Amino acid sequence: MKLLILVLAAAALYAQSPAKRPRAPEIGLVIGALPTGPLDAITDVAGVRVGHKTVIAGDNVRTGVTIILPHSGNLFRDKVPGAVFVGNGFGKLAGSTQVEELGEIETPIALTSTLNVPRVADALLDYMLALPGNERVLSINPLVAETNDGYVNDIRGRHVGTADVRRAIEAAHDGPVEEGAVGAGAGTVAFGFKGGIGTASRKVSGYTGGVLVQSNFGGTLRMNGAPVGRELHESGPNSGRGSIIMVVATDAPVDARNLRRMAARTIFGLGRTGSDGSNGSGDYGIAFSTNRNPAKLVANDDMSPLFVAVIDATEEAIYNSLLQATTVTSNGHTVQALPIERTLEILKRYRAVK
């Protein structure tokens, strides 16, 4: 009898679960002319892995942590070239100054909630110091970025701890990336709708560029030029403020200087979506290359195709973060997911989908 009850309960839960939400290409929303990688994700860059730990508790905790691993080895011993670009510095991006100075990233990149940055940084230190080969290391620079999920999350509770970071690292994998209201995107809001994690990739000049975003910002949503936000006549939390972190990975042989230029192009993709870059919006691009010992670097004159790849992938990744997110009720608030059918009707009317 008990088993039957459990089966019936599971069936009821399954019946109530939301239908699978589409990604941008699945509704004909094609950004730019460049081809995507096979997964259309940051993990199309060989060696890159992504892991999430979503933290949900009671009726007021919706937060988490997302980890991006540039490779599976000891990052302190095998650093990757990297850069940070600050579009608007209203944020708490730990570790950015050393990356700017040395042009290297030496830990996993972590995304989380604003007040959890110190705890996540401390957890990354624990993880890195414990790695074989790091027994005598006396200085490590954890790179931790954030957006504020305080609307649907008890942000003051700082609910992401060491065990959660460890689980996200252990869960990191290649292949498809879970998007929407997961990991660091569990409690975020974008354009008044539920935001979250989104990703996309582009292939150009024999190289791959991938982008992963944590969307939590405001403005008036445009999708492939179509005025979706205006047509929906809706506004909500973060309609005019908020933040976004945009992480770029590439296998192109690019040094830190040109990685910073690539990170800067994420702002172009962000602007296409209708962001208003408000005072309270911390907008950051982080970029790294997995090509650590190139025989020859991409020349300045050959960078433009990679810039286009970053811009297009960033724009699509933001759309995917919205399309994949589901409605969340927590902390006394409900944030609705972007309505798919109404959005698709608008996109068709403005000929923004194929």
C-alpha cells in the first residue's frame, strides 16, 4: 500500500510539472550568421565543464552556486589566460584585480548570490589548497562573481556554504548545460521575468567561442530586434535595475589583452537585448582561453570574427536564460517565467524568427 501511494504521488507530481521549455533555436530564434557548436553551449569549448548546486529551502530560499572549470586539472599549477571587463562596476567581483594585473585565472570561476561571495571564495580556497601539488601554496586568487537574488531569496541568510560549492565542483561536467532557474540563477530576475543561467556558442575561423550568463538585470526586452517587452506591456522586479555576469570561453590562441577585448564585446550582446545599464546594474564580462601554450597567437587584425562570435553567443545566452527559466514563488514574491506562446507570437509578427 505504501509503495502504491508513493507511485501515485510521483505520478501526480509529474502531471503537474511544467512542460519542457524551448531554447532559442527551437523556436526559430537564430542570432547572427555564424554556426553554433553541437551543443550550442559553453561546453562546446573542449575541456570546459559546468556544475550547479541549487539551494532551495522552505518558502524563502532560492539561491545557489554555478562553477565553470576551464579544464579538469590543477588550475593553480596550470593557469589559463584570462581577463575581466567591467561594463558597470556596481558589483562584488572578488579576485578581479589580480586577473587584470597578471592576465591569468588560477581557480574555478564561481557565480553566486551577492552576500555569498566571501563564503564561496573561502570554499574555493579550501578546495584549491587541498589539491595534490598545492601543499606549499601560500596565496591563491579565487574568482567569484555575483548578482543579487534578494527579491525571491532570503539573501541575508547567506545560504550557500562550503558543501554546496564542493557539490557544484563535483557535479561539473561537459555536455549539455542545465539552464534557467538553477545554480546561481535560482533566484534571479531579468526584465521583470524569471532569469537565470543561459548559454550558447559559435564557431568561427576554426575556433569555438562559448558564453554562459547569470542574468539578473533590467531594461525593456528586445529579442532579435523585436520589442517583446513593449508588446507584452508588463513590468516587474528588476525591470529597471539588476546585474549580469557573462563568462566567455574560447579555444582560440588568444592572450589576456585580446581576451579582455573579447570580454568587452559581451556588453554589445547585452545591449542588443534591451538592457538599460542602470546605476544599480553590475555588468561584467569574464573571458578565458583553454589554449594555454600557443605556438602563435591570433593577430589583432584577425580578432573581429571572434568578437562577432562573442556578441552573438552572449545575446542568445541571455534569451536562453529567460526561455528556460520557470516561474518561481519564494520570499513572499512570485516571478513569472517569460510567456512562451505570447512571446513567439510577437517574434513571428516582427519576423524575428525563421
